[in-house]
Amino acid sequence: MCWHALAKTSADSSISAPHIQVSLVSEDSALVPGTTQLVGVRIEPDPHWHTYWQNPGDSGEAPKITWQQTDGMSFGEIQWPLPQAIRVAHLVNYGYADAHLLMVPVTVDKQIQPGGERTLTADLSYLVCKENCIPGWATLSLTLPVASDSAPSASAQLFTKAREALPAADTLPAAFEVTDSHIAVSVNGLSSEDWTLFPLRSDVASHSSNQQILYENGQLHALIQQSDYFTGAQDTLEFLISDGTQGYYLKARPAAPIDSVTGSETLGVSDLAIYAGMALLGGLILNIMPCVLPILSIKALSLQQHAKPGHHWAYLLGILVCFNAFTVTIISLQVSGQQLGWGFHLQSPLVIAALAFLFTFIGLSLLDVVAVGPGLSGMGQSLVSGNNHRSHFFTGVLAVIVASPCTAPFMAAALGVALVQPPVIALFIFNALAVGFALPMMLLFIFPSLRKKLPAPGPWMNVFKQALAFPMFATAAWLCWVYAGQAGTSAQFVLLCALLGFAFLLWLKATLPDKLTVTVLSVSGCLAIFSLITVLSLQPPTKVDKESASSTPYTAQTLASLRAKDQVVLVNMTADWCITCKVNEQVALSTRKVQDVLASDNIHYLVGDWTNKNDEIYTYLKQYERAGVPLYVVYGPDNFVKVLPQVLTPDIVVTAINQALQEQNHAS
């Protein structure tokens, strides 16, 4: 269909435009203070032309009524009459091919005094279509007297007829189940099979596909094909069901056993074992992530001299406590309506700043700049090289915290499933991840023969320990870069100054006599408070697109539009704090081989930046049962969808895109 012309009209109570007549009418002849009355916009399209319902279907646009402010008047929502399914070529629209009335309740303030009059003015936008479409705008005005009582107006019969065309006031409960390509809806109390389902949202059902309706054992069953844009993440689906003369609103909830947070089916024992095994393997791989490896390396070397019974349980307990704290926090916030995934805490600039201070402190400790006393035995140097139970416990805690920006292979799918399961199953999978993460160090604790394979202790260990301070400083520098992306360069400058002052004060503390310690700590506290207040007072910056020129920021609407045109699309879900993401961008996505392919006019590269919280990206990740980034997906014509592994090479990316291009060539 095409938009043939534009129609714009001036204010009047009744207006004729190309292929349509519209008018503003009232059920009552006067406005009565302290009451709620009905006014409405009557729309009458020409024969064979139509306008649209609130969900227009495959194409079109619903009418919109905007009321100009009138003292003492407040307007409600449109009361939509029962729609028709209107087929145009291969499309199905929902709307009205006959004259109809869009009723709107208006409440008249009781403070208004009878006498005088009020003018109601509505700005109407509409789309009237046949094979071609004409958008139009009209300003409609109706002047009514204000009186203590009122008689029916000349238009009252229109409202009587319009009420008969409304759905029933009560909403019926229903249930739904999602299959691979369909949605099955079941509702009690409706007999016969002459019903049609109208979804209230446009991204639920394929409007042009035939609906299968079956009445059996006192229950109506409807099978409808999913929309290409249906995510399956909704825990409630709303429909209007109509037989042409009567209708009911339905609120459908999942029929299968569901988790209270997300509505996913509960895993069976065999599936649970598979995902727990994947989490265990992902936890093992987390040990070699660049932030974690230096800490665990120092701890592993110290075991040759100081391994004692029970230390391994303290280490495991630290990891279990931290992982379970993450899990319980995520589940609790999801229940409250928040949309969170793995690494959610790194979307907070304050957490990033705190971690920058922590890594700076650890680096200074490794360089022996900080003399750690007994009161700080649970922090700093003793976290990574101390040899008491508290040290091993906090080594486990710290290792989990610094590993949280990373998503290892096998780990993403397992955590994606975990976060849509009941809490008990989610905790089981997360604890499998925790055990996998703890396993290498646990083996070193338990088996002395493995420790003997490590390099022999000697003076070199002190040099090695100091050398590992620089990866800690590098991590702090990276966190400052992430912080700039979240809070802006002004805030980053404040953070850098605070880190410099923090390092200087720690050096002073180790250098000055004890009598000045109180003064130093006081100054340190004042500066810390000042820095914190300054950082908190800074406003977050407007997000700037940091991606390459060939990329487009991801939105669900952009992806849906490109897929509707059978375009080849690469979606990259990333974040500044995701180490795996940044490695993939350097070794694969930013290479000349991949960039040359992405530069093609018929390939579209969408980048979703999850550095800061973004519900739209969270919904996309949830669609693929992922709890965090990275996620890479290639789309082609029809139903071609290919999810790429989390560790990329240029060949993996190019091969997937070429497969999509081949599908595009076959489709054309």
C-alpha cells in the first residue's frame, strides 16, 4: 500500500475529507458539573475504504485523539468498538469498514457553575485506506452549554448503537502455551467455534495466518502463528476475542509450570544435568581470565610453603558466598520488576569506581608500598598472599568479583537458562559454576603432588609478585575507561584525581611517623567524601555512539524492519566492561577481513551497548536465553538465524555472513 495524499482540515464539529467524514458529537445536550458523560468522534469512511483499530494488524495506523486543554474537563481513553479482520492482498488489517463511533468519557468538574458554555476541541489524526492510504488530520470543536441537568442530544442514538458494539466490560482469564512457531490460547465459557482472536499488541501473532479454533469439553482452544517479532518473554498476553456481534477481552497467563519471574518451563533432570555441566566447565575457564589469573597465581605459589588443612574449604566458601549473593540479588530484583543479567553490578558507575580503588590498592600492596597491618588482614596484600582462613575466604570473594565482567564459553547458555528458572534451580546452576571456578585451586590444596609441579620457592617470587602489580594497575586503568563511558569524561577526571590522591595518601601513611597517622587519615577521609560528592553530583552524559562507521545502534524496531526486508544482519551485543567482548572486537570484528565484509551495502551491523542498563537489550538477550554479553547473531532471509560462539575468529564471522548471503541469493 502507498500513502496517496495528505488531508488536513481546520476546526469544525463535522468535516469531510477525501474518502472520509469525521465529526465530534456528544451524547448529552449539555455538560453537567460533577458527572462523567460521553463524547465521541464519529468516523465514516467511503465504501470499500477503512480505518483502523488500536492494533492495526499487518499495516496501517490507529486513529489518535488529542484533547486540547479545557478548564474543568478531563478526558479518558478511547472505548474501541469490536474490529473486523480486513484482508488487503496478502495482508490482514484490523479496523472498521463502516461508520463507527470512538467514544471517550469526559469528567466535568463539580466546581464548574451552571450557566455559560464550554468548547471541547479534539485534534484527530487518522489513516484511511483502500489499496492506497491517505493520512489525515482534523481539528474538531463542539460547544456545549453547562447546566444542572441535561437531555439526550440529537446524536444520542449513535451512542446507544456504539455501546452495543463494545466488548464486554469483564476481562476473561485465559491460558497460553508457546510452541516452536505457534501460541495456543485456551479460555473457558465460550461456546461454538465462530471466534477470532485480535491481539492487543502487534508483535504477538502473525495477523495474516489462519487461526485454528476448536471447542472441546467446555473450553475454547485457539492456535495462532507467532509473529516474527514475538520474543516469548511476556508473562501475560492480552487479546480481544470476537464473533462479530459480541466480544471479550482476554488476559492470558502461561499454562505450563512456570517460574514466578519469567514464565519459563521448569527443566527436567537430564536438561538440568547438562546445563549444570556447562556451568561447571564455564567456571573452570573463568580461572584463566586476565583479571583473575594474577590473583590466583600468587595464591597458588604461596601454597607450596603455607598450605594448611581447612584452607581449601575457606576458599570454596568465599566463592560460594559471593556467587550465591549475586544469584539471590539478581532473582530478588527480577521479582521486583528489574531486568538484570550476569555482571549487572558493573552497570553502576559507583561500583566501577569502587573496583578501580580496590585494584589500585591491591597493586600498591603487591609493590609493598602499603604496609598492611593486622586491622587490614582481610584486605589488600593478605587477600592474595596471606595464609589464614580469612585470607583464603576473601581470595575466593575477590576472584568472583573480578571475574564477573567475563562470560566464558559454555557459561552463557547455562546462566541464561538459570535466570529463567525457579530460584532453587537457578541456585543449583550458579553453584555448579562456583564449584567449577573453585576446582583448580581446590585440587592444588588437596593434592600435594600437584603443588610439587609448581616452580620452587625463592627470591624470584617477590619479583614475580611485584610484576603482577602492573596487571592490577592495567585493570584499574581499564575500569577508568569504562567509567568514562558511563559517567562522562568530567567524572573520569575526578576519579583519576581521587585515585592519585588515594595512592599518595597510602604512601604518606607508610612513610610518616605514627603521630601523623591520625592527621593523614582525617585528610584522606575528607578527600574521599569530597570526591564522592563530586562524582555523585555529575550528571550522566548523553550516550555517544562509539562504534565504527559501519555500525548502527541496536533497537528492536531497527532489527525488525531489516528482517522484514529479508536483509542480512549481524547483531553484536557488547559492553565496555566485558573483557571477552573487547577481545573479540580486536581479534575478529575489527579486522580488515571482517570490516570489508561488513562494508557491503546489503549487510547491516547492529551494535547493542549494554555498558549501562538497557531493558531493550536485556529482552533481546533473554530471547536467546543469555544472562549477559557477549552475544553475536547473524540473520538472513526467512527464518535464517545463526548464533555465533562467544569466542570469535574472523573466519567464524565471515562464514556465517556468507551463509546468510547465500540464503538471500536463493530467496531472490
